[in-house]
Amino acid sequence: MTNEAAKPRDEWDLVELP
């Protein structure tokens, strides 16, 4: 969750990682 402020789906930020 780096850009949680820019991303509305901060929860998915970790899942997006390869």
C-alpha cells in the first residue's frame, strides 16, 4: 500500500505485485 491515497483500492495494491 504505497499509493493508498492515489489508489481507491489500497487493499489491491499488494495483490497487484507480481
